[in-house]
Amino acid sequence: MPPSALSPTADVSLAQFAADARHYLTQSPRQMASRYFYDALGSRLFDAICELPWYRVTRAETALLARHGADILRHAGAPSRIVELGSGSGAKLAVLAEGRDRMTKPIQLHLIDISQAALETAVRALDALENVQIVTHHATYESGLDAMSAETSSGSTLAMFLGSNIGNFDRAAADALLMRLRTSLARGDSLLIGTDLVKPEAELLLAYDDPLGVTAAFNLNLFARMNRELGASFALDQLRHVAVGNPDESRVEMHVESLSDQRVTVPAAGLDFILKAGERIWTENSHKYTASDVDRMLQRSGFLVTERWTDPQAGFALTLATCT
């Protein structure tokens, strides 16, 4: 089984972190939930990944939002509320909101993110926009959606799940999250989802094993975090980042491989094991899609696809769907 596709969290307790480490590191093969990538350093490393020339998701998506923002909002029924799951710095939402054609209608922006620092950055980026009310949710996706849906809205809602973040979830977990999102919306509300498309394996591997080693640092930082927060004893200099393609599952997998036999203890999790030379710990999946894959995934979750905007060169798509 692949690593768990849990909603990310910044505020998970050490007890939960330890329990998850015990659960996943005793699986066969050993694995670790990718939700734990995003400590303060991990979040900054991911921001750096988005700037790499080999990782084109962020640039392609931002360009599509800038080019088609007005059309997106028009097809979404000029929403009075926009909610973004994993809003990060707010840069993409700012690009979309700027496409309102100077509408005087006030709009409410709900930002759901695990990073308080990211939310503060997003508020600064969005605060200069006219006629906006910003509501932040320092929370997991599920908790943020609960808080958003508990607040009344006089108009329609546009939910955004960008950056191909859906690709980090296995198929069943992706369906579950989208169904959960659908229950937070009303009939006629909209979802804008960004998906990385199927492309040649060599191109994908460059994006996930870049020549500068930024993605490697992002992956290895997970183990530095376990050493620091759980008292683990991973020998970081004896670990290496590995990215492999899995065409049968249309995904890229990230692993960390031990270069030598090493005894690993994780006192907070009550673990003591030998990580053998060549043994890998599976840390993340990134699924890729065809347009028909996206359509079926959304239909299974109660959405009807209405529009799509694609960057063929980068192999990236923004899909707009309506709640049925």
C-alpha cells in the first residue's frame, strides 16, 4: 500500500506524530505520511521547488489564472465567496481575484492552510485588493471546510484546490476528500481544481529529482524533523533521495534509501529497528492525470465538469466543475 494521504497539519501533537511514525515505519515496505513534510523549513523548501525550472506546475497554473481569471469567475457565477484549500502565500488567489474586472461586488476570501506564517503572508498579499473580506482558517482541510460551511453566505461559493495537490492522495483518498468537499458546498457552487497531466517519465523525474537537490533536501528534511521532534536517530548522511516513475499507477513516487545498515531508534514512538543498506522508506506519491481521469474523479464525487483551461506545453490543466 502507498503512503497515507492524510490532510496536512501543522499543529499535530507530538503524541500523534509519534503514533503515526510507529504505524507507518512498521509497514512493509516502510513508509511515512507526507503530511509531515511541512514544518517551517519544509514549507520553505517546497516554495523553492516551485521556483525550479524543472517543476513547472506553479508557473503554468499562475499563468492560466492570469489569462483566464475573468472567465473562471464568470463561469462560476460571479461567486460572493471563494475558499482555497492550501492557500499558501495567497499569490494564486490574488491573481484570480484581480480578474474580477473591477467588480464592485464585495467578495469573501476564505484561506485554509496549515501554516500560520503562510496565512499571514497571504493576508498581506490580498489585503490590498478592493472590496474583499479575508477570513483565515489555520487548520486542516477538513476542519477549515467545517468552519467555512458553518458561516452563512448570501451568494454562491467557488472552492479552489490548486497546485495538483490532489495528486498526493491515492485514488480512494482523493475521492473521499472531494466527496467531503462536496458536502461542504451547496448545489450550484463550483470547484476549480488544478491537475498535473500525464507526461514523459524523464520529464517527470527531472521535476522530482532536480539537479540542484532541492527536492532531495525537502524529502530528507522529514527525517531531520523526526530526529529533532521524536528523538529519532536516522543517520542523515547515510540517506539518499530517490524518485521513481510508476507508469502503471500514473504517478511519481518519492522514497528515501539507506546507504548502509543503520540501527534506528525512535524513542517517542517506541521503535528500534535495523534499516538495511538499500532499504527504502516510501514518503510521497504524485499522481498524474488525463482529462478523462479528472472528469471521472469529479463525477464520482458529485461534480459536473463545465470548463477546462490547459497549458499543453507544461502539461497542466485547470478544471471547473459545478456541484450537482
